[in-house]
Amino acid sequence: MQDSKTYFDPRTLARLKGLRLRARQIVEGFVAGLHRSPQRGFSIEFAEHREYAPGDDLRYVDWKVLGRTDKLYSKQFEDETNLVCHLVLDASAGMAYQGPDSPLSKLDYAKCAAAALAWLVLEQQDAVGIVTFDAKIRKVLAPARGSAHLRNVVRLLEATEPAGETAAGPVFHELAERFRTRGVVVLLSDLFDAPESVLAGLKHFHYRRHDVIAFHLLDRAEAEFPFDDPTRFRGLEQPIRIPVDARAIRRAYLDEFDRYVRELEAGCRQWSIDYERVETDRPLDEVLARYLTGRRHRLR
Amino acid sequence: MEQVEGLWGWWELASGPMLGWSAAALVPLAVHLLRRRTYRETPWAAMRFLEAAMRRRAGRMRIEQWLLLILRMALLALLAVALADPRSRGSGSTDHRATGPKTHWVFVIDVSYSMAYHASERSLLEESKSLARDRIQAAADGDGFTLVAMGAPAQTRIAEPAFDRADVLRELERLEPLHGGASLDDALDAARRIATRAKRRYPRLTRTRICVFSDLQRTTWSDLDSPGVRRRIDAWAREIPIELVEVGEPAWRNAAVTRLELAHSLVTPDQDARFLAEIRRLSTDHPRRARAIALVDGQVVHEADVDLTSGTETLAFSHRFLKPGDYAVELRIAGADPLDIDNHRWTSVRVRDSLRVLCVEGAPGAARYVAIAIEPSGVEPARLRCETAGPSGLVDRDLGPYACIFLCNVPTFQSEEVESLRRYADSGGGLVFFLGDQVQTDRYNELLHDGERGRALLPARLGSVEADRVHSLDPLEYRHPLVKPFRSHERAGLLTVPIQRHFRLDPTGTTGSRVALGLDNGEPILVEKDYGRGRVFLFGSSVSPAPAGTATADLWTEFPTWPSFPPIVHELLALVLRSADAHREVQVGGVFESESIGEPGAPRLRIIDPKGDAAWLDVDGGRSNASRGPAWRHGPVTWSGVYRVAPDGKPDAGIPYCANVDTAEGVLDRVDPAAMPSIFARESTDEGHGEVSGGGGGGGGEPRSAARGLLAAVLAIVLVECLLASLFGAGRS
């Protein structure tokens, strides 16, 4: 298991510093780097309480609760936070794959990315939640703000082990229903499910007006199939073994793979979903920085 | 290879057993079915794409694999069929070359040296080869050919019927005239054995014909004069027709060098060596003249025109060798006749600084006269060096350096001494026994004559001592080479030698003994024999000086003081030397044999034959002895000329050994064809050689072998297989 410290690679964090994960739809005009809504106090519905954290505006301390419980709670309003980020992490067994030339498995890479993004969102005083899944939802950490929440995120990441089959499509449907608060849904997955099922799930997010970013995590070996010798491939998710003449099958494999990626890409484009193909041998800081920079330009 | 007929309606196989190789076509299939691939296992997440790819590719891959497999199997099967050489039996045509009975042609071609005679631009052998070639090309499709070179002995060049004409023609072209004679009996026996075996193994060859190509030279064909040979050939001919193809013409001319020898045996650098050569016209009238050229180690040293009007001319020439060593001397005649092989003769000459001789005395001074005769005082430089030793002088002495050993009045010998003397004589040394009063007759007979059955060292058994009267010597018409120089020199003192006392010598029971000198009563007094490569002489009286005051009646003989004694001793030495070097000259077909060359014990010798081909042979350690070292043999030699023998690894040219032809083969008289036995169906080149009766020759189209087409198909398949394998491979990459 990846050590928690390594989730926060200083180089990655350094490159993310100064960048913002910006919402596309939720708060119009939130483009100046402000993380408080300009419509604060206007038609704002109470959403929930949360424990007071240093730095919270004292105006929103619920004194009634303080009187009843002797504890400081801040009132949370739905639009108080401009950005709620849902990190959706695929923890199926297939994510454990690590190709011969890759420094990390896909899952470890996803964990690092999740940690970095959580840090980034929390750093900009927004809320971040995290969900892990395989064929079903495995763990849920509700979105919250504050630096203390980062520990919760990391703890969950640390506890996440690869297991089970992938069923991304149904899980996405379920999450789309669950995520009541509109926000940014960041998918970290290899998306190795039927493309129509995956796209249907993504479409569901779209209908729920979530801003979806799909980081499609792929190992270089999966994308290029660099095998020449007769090889017996052992399924990580299903207990099957397929012996093949790798050299003979390579072309067909790459055709299938490319067709799948193209289909996925086209579907994402159709539903205005940010699709980012990420090979796990690429440096994470570079991937995130490039993506965030590009996103900023797109949203301008 | 057996031919298989009727395998398919229109096809037959020239080499049926080769079809067995078609089983190899199953090898790729077996490999495909039995091969267990070794897979490297790897975990994998993207199984869905792999499965989809497999579903898409599996069918096509299987088809590709089977296509390649079928191509590879077809390739091997077609190759096997091509090797079996299938031939069409004709598509309904009347081509009898293809459909007639198949014949086994046994060509027997005379390669004796008379076949090198150039009657025209071509030699008789080349003419024979041309006639044989015509027969091969005109033979029926499917006929088989074998080839025997009629030499002495006969050499089988193609033992099993060959069906590829190109191969047969190639082997035919390689025939060349040998430098020896030919054995008709041997050649026909070889041909019969080949024919009999082929009949058994190749039932498809229903007919056999033996064709003998020869110039009918009398020496070769005189085999037929032997009733045994005649009877045998008669019997064969009843089974197999023998066709005689005669080449050449009755008229011929030839001269040959029939003799070349040194006039004396000891050659030293300080004197001229004199050679005698004989050039003989072997034909009746021509040639009348010839140019004789003498060469020493390839350098011309003497030239002379020779008049052959009388038939035989003796040529004498001299040459002074400047330093000791071994030389090859050749005499050749140029421009004389169309048969060159016998126009050369070679001899090997050993030039020595001096010669060492050992005299063993049974009593003090017993060899004094012999020593004086060998090395007269005051003659400088001494060419002969005589060493004298006492009765035990043979013990532990290396006898190898001595050219001759004189044993004078030695009483008896130890068995080791006798063994040493035997080995010495065996390896080419000369022994001369002079008897006397000390000699123990019984011991001599026991040790030197009777001891080893069939290998008596002495040329005669010793009997009693006779002193009945004074005898004189009888030269026995000077027949023996030892006394031949005294012919016409009756006053040289040989006939007046008084022999007062002598041992009776009985050579009758001794194999190979020759009497050189006798007594006036008919008894032998000087007897000799060959022993191994050496020579042994036995003089029945004493040559030791008599003690002072000995009465004349008690003397043995005054021969050592007679003027004829020194020449006799020197002639003895000459004969011994000639024997010692005789092994350096053989007739073609003979064997060179000698002690080691150079340092004794040299393990390998290099022999370069007259054609320049080198051969190496191990020295036979089994024949080693204390005196002369190991012996070696090389032969029978095939070519006339000089063979250079040297220790392996030594850069020097080596010692020349010479092989000369038997000039009897150069007498090109023919047997009368009309007198030939009826067993030979004769064909002369004058009568043409187009159609050979029953030979299956004749018209008809070219045979239609499918082998070429099949091989083309094999090549095409190889090409297609390579392309497909590359294409399939490229599709995968």
C-alpha cells in the first residue's frame, strides 16, 4: 500500500499550488479565484451543520446549538460553497495492474491523484468528498471542507485495496442519484466496463448537472500491448487465463482498444464531459497541471 | 536405387525408394500437433479487449497456421517425389526410348598406358571415351550405367547403375591413362560381378550389355591365351553379351627408354658418375631417330641425337655431382613417337663422401688382405673407409652406418649377434662370409643356416673341409654379375687362383641361392643370396694370411694375394650397394619400402608423387630395429616419375624414389581381331558406332522427367511460404 506521505509528492503539490479546480456550472462568475459566493445571504437555504473550524465566519455559528450542546457548529448553506468536489475512485482489482515500465499501479496512481486534488480543493476552501467503488459503491466520505478533512480523505485512500470486478456504469447511476449537491465529479478509473454502460452513467451525471471530469487511467502496456512472446494473460478481475500468441493478436487488440477509447471519448465530448486520458507512466504533477491549466483556458 | 514401375498409370519412378522421404511431410504436422508452447504468464486487467481480439482473430489465425502447415507439408512431399524422379511413360506415343526394355550398360575401358597413344589428335583413350559418350547419349530413357577402368588391377568407378547421364559422363571424363598395364581377366571379372549384382538389385534393368573399349594391345589381351581365363570368360559371355569396341589402328610407331642405370655403384663428389641408358625402338620401322636428353633434378645436363636404325641404342653419359646428396636422374627422348609415357626413365642416385665397411676378424689379422683390398694405402682421398674389429666386434655395435660387413674366419656367433646380422641384412646391408680354420661348422650351420626355417642367412650349408688337391676357379661362363667384369679378361688372374683347402658348400637346400664362382671340380666356392633387402655372400675358403712357415700343402688359398682379389672384393661391394639402393626404383604397380628417412624414428613421412599430390604416412614402428630404424611402405604406385619422400615438416625436397613403366606395354602389337573368341561381338570404330545392336539406342524424343517441374514447384512453394509467413508476421507486428 502506498504510504500516505507519497500521496503528497512535494513536486506535485508545488505544481498544483496556484492552480484552482474551477466549477463550470454551479456558480456562475466564479472565475476570479474567489471561493465565497458573491450571492452569499441571498436565497440561501440551510443545508446542514458542521463542526466549527478555526477561520469559519463567526456570523454563521449556530448559537442555539451551542446553547444546547456546548459545542460550536457552523451553519452550512447550500450555495455557501462554490465548489463541491466528488472524487470517485475505482478500486476494482483491475486497477492493481502495473505494467513493466510503469512506476505505479493504476490504483496507486489514482490515489495520488485523488489526494492531490483533495488537497487542492481543500486548499481553495472548497469541499471535497470521496467515493470508492468496484462493482458497487464501497466507501463514501461526504464532502466537507477544512484541512482536517484532508486527513479523512487520506485515511480512506490508505484503507482502499484493489478488489472485485468493475461495474462503473451502474455505480455511476447510483452516484448520480446520491450526489444531491451539484458539484464537480472527478472520476479516477480505467473505465474497463462496457462503453455504453459507462457513458450512460456519465450521462446521468450530466443530467444531474454535475460537472464531470473523467480521468481515464491507463497503463502504457494496456495502450500499446508491447508483448511479443507467447503469453498467458491472467485476468485480475475474473479468474480466467487466455494463452495467446501476443505478436499475432496485437493488431486486433489495439484495434479493439482504440475503438473503445474513441467511443468513450466521443460520448464524453457529446455530453460535455472532460475526458482526460492518462497513462500512468506520466508524471502526475504534469498531468494535473496541464489539465487544470487547460480547463482554466476553456472556462475563460 | 531400384526403379518402381506402374505406380501410377502414366508414371514410373526412377528412384522409387526416395519416395520414402515423403514421410518427412508428416514432420511439420507432428510438430504442430505435439509442440507444447511455453507461455509466459502475466496478470492483465484489460481482458475485455483481449477476449474481443481473440474472438476476431482466432479464426483467421487458425486458417493462416493451417495454410502454412499445408504449404510446408506439400513442400517436403513434392521434394521427395522429385527425388524419386518420376518419369512419364509416354502419353500414347511410340517413343521406344521411353517405353522399351531397360538396359544396364557396363562400360569397361582400357586405361593401360598404351591407350595414351595419339593415333590422331585424340588419344585412344579419348576416342574410347567419345564412343562411350555416344552410347550413353543414345541409350534408352531409364537405362543404367556402370563403369570399370581396365588397369592392373581393374578399378570400378561406378559400381551401382547410375541413371543420371550427367553423372556418368562426368565420371567418364575423369578417366585418364594409367602408367601401367591392364588386366583383362580382372576387368571382366569386375564387370561380371557388377552385372550380377545389378540384376539382383535392379530387376527393372532387364538387359545387360558389357562394352569393352580397348586397343587390343597384345600384352593385355594375352590373358585370353590362358585356358583358365578363356574358359571363364566363355562362361560369362553365355550369360551376358560382351561387345568389343576396338580403337586405334594396326600401324603404330613407338620408342622407349628401356634402361637407365649407373655404371658403378659408389658415386662421390670427386669423380664423374657414369650412366648407361638404353633406347629401343619398339615398333618395326619408325622412329629412326630421337633426341635424348638427360636431366638431373630437372636440369638438363646432357643432350644427344640417337640413331635408332638398328633398333636399340646404348647411350653413355657422365655427370659430376658437386656435393653429397640424393638426386633424381632422368633420361627422356623427345620428338620420337606419339606415346610419351615410356619416353622417360628415372633413376635415383645417392652421392656419398665415403663408404664405411666393417671387417670382423676371427683371429688377429684375419681380415688384413680384405682391408688392404678395400682401402689400399696411399689412395687419397679414401672413398672407402675400412674398420676392423675383433670376434666380439658385433656386440653392441650400431651396424646401420656400414655399407658392408666382411666376416673373416670368425669361429662362431652369439645368438644376439646373429639376430643383429639378420636385421642388418634385412634392411639392406651386405654380409660377406670368408671361412677359415677357426670356423665351427656345426655352429655356423645351426645358427646361420638351419636355425630359422626358410630364412637361412647363409646361402649354403657348410660341409666338410676338403684338401684333396689344388683346385682352380671356374667363372661359370661369367654369368654372375660378380665375375662379369672378368669376361674377356682371362689373364686378369681369376682362372689361376689356387684353392688348396675349402669347405664343401651345399646350396641345394637353400632358397634363392645363386652360385657366382665354382671350382674346377664343379663344386660351388662363392655362393650368394638375397636376404630381405640385403645380400649375403659366402666364400668357401679362407682369405686370412697363413701363419709364417705354413707349408704350401696346408694353405687354404693364395687368392687374397692374387691380383684378381681386390677387383672381386670391390665387385662384392658394388653388388651390395646396388642391393641397398635397389628399393629406390620400382616398376609402376610396385611398392616403395625403406627404413626411415632422415632422423631414425621420424613418425610421419610426406610423399609427393609425380603429379605433385602429397600423401602422408606413418612410419611403421613395428618394423623398427636397432640398426636401421622403422620401415614404411607406399604403393602400389600408379604413376611413373619421381616420388619425393621426406620427413613430415621438413622443408627439403626429400629423397627421390623412382617409378618406371614396364615398356612391354609400349609394344603396341595387337591381337588379331579375327582370332578373337566368338564371345566378343566386335565393333570397330571404322564401322561406325551409331546403332548398337539390341542396345535400345535409336530415335525418340527426350525423356520426360517430371523432376525438374516438381523442383520448380518446390521452389515456388518455398517462395510463397516465405511471402505468406512474412505477410502474416507483418500483420501481427
